[in-house]
Amino acid sequence: MKNNIIILLIIWLLATTSTSMHAYRWIFNNFTNKLLLIQVELLDSSRVFLALAEPKKSCDFDWPPGNTMAGFCLGKIKYIVVDNQLLGSGGFKVLVNQQTKEVKDVDRLLNWLNNVATAADAKSNGLSKPYPRLEADLLLYEDEIFQQTVDAARQLVGTKLGAKIVQHFANLVKESKCRSRDIMVVEKDGKIEFYTLAN
């Protein structure tokens, strides 16, 4: 019984402290052949962050401890497939470093992107097509090792109630938007999709 209480205490401590004691980091690994402009919005924040993910490379959204954004959880993910026309357009060229692919001024780039999101606005800015930011779901795929660990912990507890508590906290961790994640960006049947491990 004493061991069961210790196991439950450890799980509870991990679940409650992991979301408040460290900053969050989201790494987007672009496995597509396309240059992507990725936008991250954080929950309970009006700030927006942008980064370019080159084909077969990654980009990093990172708020180290001490940063005022460090405690915010992942909200929305949006993206634009950046083609040569967008890359070479005046507003984009001015606001994105062409060598390093770093966004120089997020707010100005967002304003400019708002002005090329519809066909009429894009045309008035010299573009042949619109570039709306598309919202993407973060899709979870199961991690067998994580599930095996959860199953083993449920058996160690030895009671039905204890097993339910272990599973509850495992689900919180698995589905949490309040923890660092490695996100894989892939293209399936012409559609860009964002995946992360459910653990």
C-alpha cells in the first residue's frame, strides 16, 4: 500500500509541476519538399510568432525561463506554403532575411500577409494568387513504449481506483498542449499535416 501511494504521489507531482516549472519549446521538423512559413499562437495570449521551416530542416519556437511567454501553452498552428512568387515579392523580401530565412519583423510581416490573403488583395499587391494562412490540427500518434509504461504503472498500483488515476494523469500528459513537443510536418496526398507523439 505504501508503494502505491508513493507511485501516485510521483505521478501527481510530475503532472502538476511539469507544466509550471519550465519553459515550452516546439520544434517543427519539416519533412516536406516545401518551404513553410509556420505561425504559432499561444493560449491566452494575443502574440503571434512566425518562423520559416526550410525543406528537410527544422525551425524552433523556444521561450527560455525568464521570458514572459514561457508559461503559455500551445494554441493554434497556421502555415503558408512559400513558393518563389511569395518569396520574391517586395513585402516578403523586405521582412524576411533571404539568406538565413529569419523573420525580421513579425508584426509587419503579419500585416503584410493580411493584405495578400484574398485574391483581390493579392492582385493589388502584384501577386497572381492569394496566400491565406491555413490552420492545422496537431495530430497525435500513439507511442507504444509510453503506453506500455502506463500499463505497467497501472498494474503496479494494484487497485482499480489507482489504475484509473494513473490512466487519468497519463491522458493529461499525452494530450497536453502545455509541454514541449517535437512536431513532424509531412505531406500526404498533397496535404500538409502536423504530427507529434502522444506521450
